[in-house]
Amino acid sequence: MRAGLDVLDIIFARGEMADRTRAFDWSATSVGPITDWPLQLRTAVNLLLDSGFPMFIWWGKEKIQFYNDAYLKILGTDEKSKHPKALGQKGEECWQEIWPVISPLIEDVLKTGDAVFREDQFLPIYRKGVLDDVYWTFSYNPIRGEDGTPEGILVVCTETTKRNQQLKETEQQLPLLEKQKQLYDNITSGTPDLMYMFDLQYKFTYANRALLEMWGKSSEEAIGKGLRENGYEEWHAAMHEREIDQVVASKERVRGEVSFPHAVLGKRVYDYILAPVLDEVGEIVAVSGTTRDITEIRKAEAAIIESEARFRNMAEGSGILIALASETGEINYFNKAWSALTGIDTDELLGFGWCALVHPEDKDACLKLYMDSLEKRVPYTGEYRMLSKNGEYRWLLTSGSPRFEPDGSFTGYIGSSIDITERKQNEQRKNEFISMVSHELKTPLTSTISYVQVSQRKLSDNGDLTTAGMLDRAFRQLGKMKALINGFLNVSRLEAGKIYIDKKSVDLSALLKDVESNIVPEASTHTVVFAPVTETWVNIDRDKIEQVISNFISNAIKYSPPNTSIRIACESKNGFAYVSVKDDGIGINQEDQGKLFDRFYRVEGQDRKSISGFGIGLYICKEIIERHGGEIGVISVPGEGSLFWFTLPIER
Ligand code: ADP
């Protein structure tokens, strides 16, 4: 009991290692019983056991060991741990694996009395049964005896393995970080936009390739420098510094536009954004910036404004009626010529306001044409009458074209119109004249034809066959003349709207049979072949359609050499009857094909000089077919022949 009391009086500390130290049988070691310990050892052991920092002591020649709770943690408490064996153990036995390394240090301290300090020393030790890679930061401090010579060593140490591992990991991550940096560098150097970063002292901490090129500087020259040092003029640098202050104060982006000279490209306009860079707690640590060269955009905008102004000047000064429509068809611009024509302020005509002035008879057709074209976004041409300022209707010829942006998006229409009232009136007078002349010619011609016929019959009866033959020729020529005059009459009737279509249900195969029996005996110069036709019922004006087919056939005869053949066919296609007349004649050039159906259009050429005609037949054919809801056309190869065709809706 006495001895125990003594021990407690000597080792005061609390904790596991204090208890173990008190309980340990020190008399079995070279240190001897606690009660015999010299003051220096007692003091050192108490200091060690009271410390929260990992420490241990080697004492005496055998380096008998002491250690504290904090050091116990480093050793670990598993079954293979050096603890608790290490207490009172000889240093060399305990630390076999590192003794060759540490023993010289220990001896050195003991000999010289100089402490040793090592940082992050790699000393692998056995822990949990395996050799563990351990890093230590430690100092060996001499514990001096009464005479000042070192008798033991106080080791103050800490394990730095974790910190070293982190460093190692960071080192291992370096290539990854490097890779990422390269990736960002690639991104930022691939763009013509300028990208940069300022620290809070307005110094550049980053500048991408485009910016360095603009400055004409290398990264080393430019980074870490301020705006002025990188060549910014005072006003410009001060402006950006104010903006950086603003970003820092508000933590919000600042956007601006500035114009200044580029090292290579000269004066340019730039649009830029400065943005705050925040750390994880939301504090601003830098200001990043991107700048885009918008010189070309600004130039394009200026060019658009210029061209817009030019267009308005031209449109306003023009006598032609000009209008612009939006993509919905509403007119959003009329030039002055419109108010001059209508006597109404152009504002009132906007949108669909203009429709109120269109002649009631033309309104539906006019709007239909406009809206249909708008839907398909195709050009249109049409004629309609519009109320003018003096109360009379004026004929307008109008045409419009869809407008598209360069990217292909539809933006509306531009339309122009001209007043064709005079032209219309002239045409009408001409038509009336043609009609009158034709009428006047028709009466004497009809009586001449009947006189010729009667005389011809009489001469035949009297046996004067030669004179009768001559009169027969005169009769044929008169027939041609009659056909021409009838053609003119048809045109004038058509133009005056006096051709009436009188529709009835008709079988086309029967109609073609009739045409065949009329034509074949007449056409002695050519082989006319009618392909077999099945019953095909259509609702038509029989005479008019017969006229179209006859016209096709007589043209085929007219424009193809004798002894060639002409083939007539009628088929059903998609609910339409398709009638065609094919010849092996002279054919028609591509550029003429589209115009054949225009009034008075005749193809010119050496090969047809001797063939008479006025370019009326096909024009009338087209009008007739269109009034039946069909289509008309031609397929032709010059020198090989032509195929004229038309369609008619089949009756259901
Ligand atoms: P025309 O009275 O001049 O024959 P059309 O209106 O019937 O008038 O024909 C217009 C023009 O079309 C003609 O001048 C002719 O050059 C051309 N044409 C019509 N049919 C044929 C055809 N079958 N072969 C070649 N050219 C033709």
C-alpha cells in the first residue's frame, strides 16, 4: 500500500497510459522502480503523460520506452499493435523495422545533446500486422541528467501520412488538371471572342488567344498587368475599372459597347459583358469578361437602315403604286401614289382597308388570288378595278412577289401596280373594231361562197369540169377565209365576255367518233389515226370542245410534212379525261412553248413562213378548256413532233 501511495505521489496524470505506467513493473527493467527514478525522469514522464500531443521517451542505455495516450492512438489498439508491449520495452526491440534509420539519430542526440527535427520523414512501421507507409514529423529532444549529460530522449511527434497522401493524390491529379486546363485553353483559343479575367486589383489574371492577338502580346507579357500597361488608353482603362467596381459592389453583370482600334483590323466595335466570379461562400474573388466584335453586325444594320431609306425615297418618288405586306397579308406600307390615286390617306388603306375600294365584281377574285398566293408564298399577277378619287373605277395591273430573309424565313410581300385603264380602253376599241370588220366581211363572204357553190354545181351539170374544178379551189380558199374571220369574231366575243359555255353531259368517245368522220375524209395528205376510246362522260359544251380538238388536228396537219401520221387518243387519269393530238411535225422550241397559248402569238421561223394564221386558235382553245375547269398544254421536241393535250373533269 505504501508503495502504491508513493507511485501516485510521483505520477500524477490521469488516463490509460498514466494508469499503465503506474501499474507497470519497472523494477524488472533497467529503469528500476518508480520510487527510485531520478527527478528528471519523473518530471519528463509526468510532462509526457499530461500532454495531449503524441510523445514518448527512450530512457537509459536500453532506451526503455514510455508513451502517452496521444501516442497510443498512433500505435493503435488492435491485437497486432505494438501497444501495450511497447511500454517499458527496449527501443531496439520495439522498432526493429526502423532502428537502423533512427538509431544513429538517437545516439547523436545522446552524444551531442542537440535536438533533432525532421519534417515529413518517411518511416514505414508495422501496424495491424503490415508494414505501413507512415510519414512523421518529429523532434528528438535530450532529457538531461543532473550533470547535464543526456540520459534519455523525449520524442515529440506527429504522423503526417494523411497530409502526404493528400499531396500525393494532388500530384497524381495534376495530369488530369493539366488536361482540363488544356481543354479550357482549346475552347477559349478556338473562339474569336475575347475572354479574360481580372483580379480585384484590376490586373489581368487570364487572357485568351484572341485577346493576346488583339494586344499583340504574349501571355507572359500581359498577365499580371493592368489595363493601362496592356495599352488601354486612360479613358478606356478608367471606364473598365469603374465597371469592375460596379460588378464587385453589385455582384451583378455589367454589359457595354465600346469602339477602339484592333492591332491588325483597325477600328472595331465591341460588345462586352463583365461578370462576377464568386467563391463557395459567395464572396467575389474575380471578375470575368467576354467581348464580341460586332463591327460586321453594326455595319449590316447600318446597311439595312440605308437601304430601307433608299427604298422609301424611291418608292415615294415613284408614280408606280407600291405596297408592302406582312407575312399575314396585311399591308403595312403604301407609297404616296396610292393616296394620289384614291384620294384617301394611306393610313386608311392599311391592313385590308384597301379592299373597300375594289370594284364589287372584282373583289372576290382579287382577294382569292391574293390569299391563295400568300398561302403558297408564290408570286401573283392580276387585274382589278379600284375606285379613284374622282369616283370612277380605274383598272390596275398588279403583281406581287414574296419576300424572304437570307435565312429563308418568309416576311411578306412586295406588290406593285400600274393603272392600265387607258390600255384596257384601247384594247376594247380594237376589239370592237375587229368585231365590226369581221362582221362586215362575213356578210359579203357568205353570199360569195353561196354564189360560188351554185356556179360550181351549174358548171358541173353543163359538163365544164375544168372551170368547175377552178371554182372548187376558190371555194376552199373562201372556206379558209371564213375560218379566219370566224377566229377573229371568236376572239372579240371572248374578250367582250360574249362566249357562252353551254354545258351538257357528253360521251367523249362518241364526240371523237364524230370528229373522226368529219376529219378523215378531208385530211387526204396525212394519216389520221384515232385510238380506241372507252365511254367517258364529261359535262361540256360539245361544240366548243369539238372546236378545240379540230384546232389541234388542223394545226398538226398544218405544221407537219405530208404523209406523216397524226394520232388522237383519249384516256382517263386521276378523275380527268386526257385528250391528246400527236404529230411527227416540225416541233416547237422550248422558249416558245410557254407562249403558244397567248393571244396573237405565232412562232417565227423559216420552216413556217408560208403557213398562214393569226395566232388565235390556241388562245381560244385555252380559254375554252379553262372555262371547263381543265388544263391545256404541249410537249414538243423541235424536229421530232409535238403532242398537244387538254384535260376535262370526268363526271361522277
Ligand atoms: P396559228 O393560226 O398561227 O396556227 P395557233 O394559235 O393555232 O395559231 O398556233 C400558235 C402557234 O403555235 C403557231 O403559229 C405555230 O407556230 C405553233 N403551233 C401550233 N400547233 C403546232 C404544231 N402541231 N406543231 C408545230 N407548231 C405548232
